[in-house]
Amino acid sequence: MNRSSRLRALLALAVLAVSLYVTVTVPVRLGLDLRGGTQIVLETRPTPAADADGEATERTLEVLRGRIDALGVAEPTLVRSGERRIIVELPGVQDPEKAAAVLGRTAQLTIHPVLGTAGAGEDTSRPLPKRPAPRVLPDESGTPLRLGPAALTGEHVEEAAARFDQDGGAGWHVTVGFEGAGRDAWARLTGEAACRPAGDPARRIAIVLDDKVISSPQVDPSVACGSGIRDGATRITGAFGPEEARELSLLINGGALPVPVETVEQRTVGASLGARAITASAWAAALGTALTALFIVAVYRLLGALAVVALLCYGVLSYAALAALGATLTLPGLAGFVLAIGMAVDANVLVFERAREEYAARRAPSVRSALTAGFRNAFSAIADSNITTLIAAGLLFFLASGPVRGFGVTLGIGVLVSMFSALVITRVLAEFAAGRPGVRRRPRLTGIAATGVVRDRLARHDVQPMRHARRWLAASAAVLALAASGIAVRGVDLGVEFTGGRLVEYATAGRVDPDRARTALADAGFPRAVVQTSGDSGLTVRTGVLSDAEEAEVTGAVRALAGGAEKVRDEQIGPSLGEELRRGALIALGLALAAQLGYLAARFRWTFGAAAVAALAHDVVILVGVFAWLGKPLDGVFLAALLTVIGYSVNDSVVLFDRVRELARKAPRAPLRGVADRAILQTLPRTVNTGMGAAFILTALAVLGGSSLTDFALALLIGLAVGTYSSVFTAAPVAVELARRQGR
């Protein structure tokens, strides 16, 4: 083993050791769609009295943190998103309406002297202050009270607590203690009120929360005039239940929000749905990886088995990277994690196929030298294809939000780790095995000495795909027209993430006919509700923006029809956020295409970049058209799948054009059509083997991944087939035609 091989081996061992340590000691944080709970996105609304430069949002974040701590939620998460948004995750909370009500209340607590009652018989013996003008608010019984300026605010409160006084007959109440200047202000306020005679409205103290008098007791006769209550404490009484008393004390302790907030997004996932998603994804990952491993071993024998070992190492490294970065693993992210296994297979296949070519051409005298040449020759294609995928992952991270952003994180980590596992771990294992005496004597054990089934069959026929380049373009145009007609005829059904609205998923006792459900909801006053089946015994209802009361009516109609139903998912997106997400999705898609064109134009000829982007646009239109014909919604998860398809498609185009560039350098005067034919035939074994490996993973996701992953896997399967086709029969013919028009 030479020095560079030893360094690679030491690097691989060091990284694996650290990854194993992180895997054992640091758990990955699961998203709410995997463990159940509620996510609420709040947006601050700056007022003229509050700044709009972000400081109000920061103060709001601190107040919300205090309220959530008082709620007693285990492992809550509050993060700021942009200038005015705050994302709140509450694991285990299944009552989003209550949580949103507590978080969103401004909770402006003020305590006022009562000047008298408004209307007939009001007390005028006390002079009314001219500034500010007295406020008139009804008390608990509805009697309007004239209130003086606030003597105390929530900032003077030291602590509030819910108490139950059974002996005193007060029942549930809230005790409030004041601190600092608040103690003196409370003594002064109660001392002035104590000077009024018993029964006089001016002897009362009004406690106001969010412009509502919640308590207005009279000062006890035992309090001396001018002296007041000097222990700095009072209690708020009323017809409180235990939950109301605790909520009131929570709001007082948490303080007032500096600015109003609006709930722009709300998602709730039942714990049972999260558990089923984890189980389904785990089975899909296990079965898909096992089938891929068997396929790789069958094709590449010993080196295939070593590649499988490298894939297992890839899994450990990816998990450790997620844990170390503190990334949240969501359901689309888990799919991206599984999907990256197929991308790791692609790098191994590229190396092994190049090594086969070197050994078959006798340019390498041994399996080990063939492997060295394979890694060297495949590096540019591996780097270019993975960089283009990283571009898509980066755009998802910076332009998307929520689960789709999590998908971008895991996809980016998966791409980087797959490159390390293929170029370092696989190489260390393969070179070590190829250097063993037993392997050197029997090279066919490695799988490199055989040229492969695809290459053998191609060798028996005179295949020239680019002889009919224009026919392939015509066929692509026909498929495009069919897909575009689906968009024109059926229309694009945007999900609630892009339009705003509400999506509720139910688990029913048995299968419910969606047509009957639509009729029932129309009779209940929701004629525009979109109803779809979800899995074997599930129903998804998608509507415009609904209030909580309207959502309760929808749930009641579904339960009456199904004979009982459990709400397992509830997502609510505000119209402004939906418009923003839709705009962000279009920007992400446009930038993805522009970034691919720019990178490919820099790495290859501009004609190759244009051809690759034409193939990408071809794939995007077809995928959207198929979903339009199937009547499936285009939501955030579909966007993740779409950008992944772009990555897959450009991978195939990059591998093909990398080979075209290599062959053109060797024969610079050869016509591009002939060079493209040779490149297609030489890269076709890699395309077939990589596609088969990815198809196993995606089929397992589609079949076993559950309703949450079915559409995602279906989009990727369609994209895999269309992307493989377009790289050969769209990108290559476009490049040939552009070159012909330039006279090259």
C-alpha cells in the first residue's frame, strides 16, 4: 500500500470513528411530522408605536419563550425566521387552537382607578383628568366603568399564580405580587380608593387584560385611607375554572407582547401518524437498500459487496452529520436521506464501469491499476453531477421553508457524504481487496474483468442513436404536447402551501367513498372542498381558509359519514404566506435552471449547457403534466421531488457530455453526431445500472412509504424514467442540432 492509500485509509478510519461516536452519543432531532405535535408560524405586525426593524420581533420571541415554558411542553423549539416571523414547535401538543390562542394574545395587563360608572348616577365628586381621556369599559356584570390612567402595568408584576381557596369560598383565583416601584404604586392606588365610602364605584380597582375588565373588586373596609395595601399583593377573582386560572397566570407571568402577532401557518400531526411514517420509511429504507445491495453484488461481485459496505458506512456518516449539525429530520428529509443512497450508488457505478473499460481495452494490466484509472477517469463526472445536485439542494435551503427546507439539508448532506464514501471508503476497500494474491489470480471475482450484459449486447449491434436525432426531438415534442395539454385541460392543482387554506387528514374506520364525502361536505356548506383518499383507510379534505369553528363542522360531517374518524393531520396556511411560498417556489425553479445552465456552460460548451437545460425543462413540464392528468396536488413535497428530478436529469446529462468532451479531445475533427453515439453507448451501462439501483429505492418508498411518501416517490419514479430518456433522446439531439447549425 503506497503513501496516498495509507492516508486515505487513515482518513476513512478517523471519520468513521468520529461518526460512530456521534451516532451513539448524539440523537437526531425528529421533526413534528415524525414524532407528532404542533408547529405554529407567527408573524409580528409592527405598529406606529413599535419599531419595525426587528427589535420588536426579538422581544416578542422572549415573551413567547416565557409563555411556552409555563405551558410545560417538553422540548419546545422557538426560532426566528427572517425579520418578522417566529416558528414555534410544540411536540406532543394536539390542541393547536388553544396553543395559538395563548401564544397570540397580546396580554396587555393594566390596573386602573375607577372614577365612577358611566351614565345616570355616575360619581362626579372626583375631578376627571383631562389627559388622557377616561376610558369606558364594562365590568364583569356589564356595567360601564369610567377608568383613570393606568397606575400599574404587567411590567410591575413579580409573579402570578393560580390558586384554589376552598375554605374562603373564592374557588379558583389568581394571586399577583408586585415588585419595586409596583409595590408603592399599589399601596398608593388602594390608599386613595380606601378613602371612598363603601359601595361607591370609586372604591373599586379595575384589572384590565387586553382591553377587557377581568376583575374590579372593592378595596376591603379594613384598609386604611391613605395607607393602602402595603404587602404588594392582590388577587384576581372571578368565575374561573382551573384551566382559565392557569392560563391567566401564564399570560401575566409571560408579559405582554410588544406588538400584535398573526398566525400565518399552523400544522398539527398526530403522534400515531408520525409513528406510522417512521415505521413505513424504515421498512422502505431497509427493503430498498437490501434490493439495491443485491443488485450491486450481482453485477459487480466482490467490488459490489465492498460498495455495499461503503453504503452502510455512508448511512452512519449521514446520520452523524445530521446529529452533529443539529438538523431536524423531517419526513421529506428522511426520504431525501434514503434517496441519497441511490446517488451514492451512482458514484460507485461510474467508477466500476470506467474500470471495466480500462481492463477490457487492456490499457490496465491488472484489476488494481484498472480501478486506479477508473477513479481517475470518473472523478470529473462525479464532481460535476454532484455539484449540480448541490445547487438544487442549496436553492431548497435558501428559498424554501419548513419540511422542504429540511429535505434540502438532508439531500445536501447526503450528496457530500456519498462523494466521500465513494471516493475514499470504496477506494480504500477496493484497492486493498484488489491487491490480495487470491484476487489477483482470479480477477473475475472482482466483477471488473467482465464487460457486463449491457455492453456485451450493444457490441453485437450497430447502434447509432443520433442517426435519427430529429425523430427523437419530434417524439419529445409530442410527449411535451401531451403533458402540456393536461396542464391546459385539467389545470394545475396547487396545494394549500401555495394557495393558502386548510388541509385536514383523517384516519377512518373503513374506506370512505370520496364522492359521498364531497356531497356531505357540500351539504354542510363547503361545496369547494377537495376530497381525496389517503392510503387504505384515510381521507384528506382540502379547502380555502377555514376558521376553527368551520373546521369543526367539516370534522363533524366526516365523522358522521365515516362512523367515526380521527384527525391525524391539520395544516393551515395563511393567504399571504401561500402567495410568498408560491413566489419562492417559482424563483427556486427559475434559479435552478439558470444555475444549471451557468455551471454547465462554464464546464462544457454553451451548446451543451443549453441542451441540458432544454432536457431539464422537458422533464419539468412532463412531470407537472402527469400530475395534472392524475389530479394530484402540487405542494411543497412535490417541489422537493421536482428539484430532485432536475438533479437526477442533469446528472445523466453531465455524465454523457463529460464522455463527449473526453472523446472529442481525442478526435477533435470527428463530427459531433458520431462522438455522441459513442458516448451514449459507452455510458449506457452506467445509466442502466444506476437507474435500476435508484428504482429499487423509489419503488420501496412508493409501495411501503405510506400515504405521506407515495406522491413523492411517484414523482421521483416518473422523473427517473423521463430524466434517463431525456438525457439520451433530448439533450444529446439538441446538442447535435445546435452544433450542426453552427457548422461544427
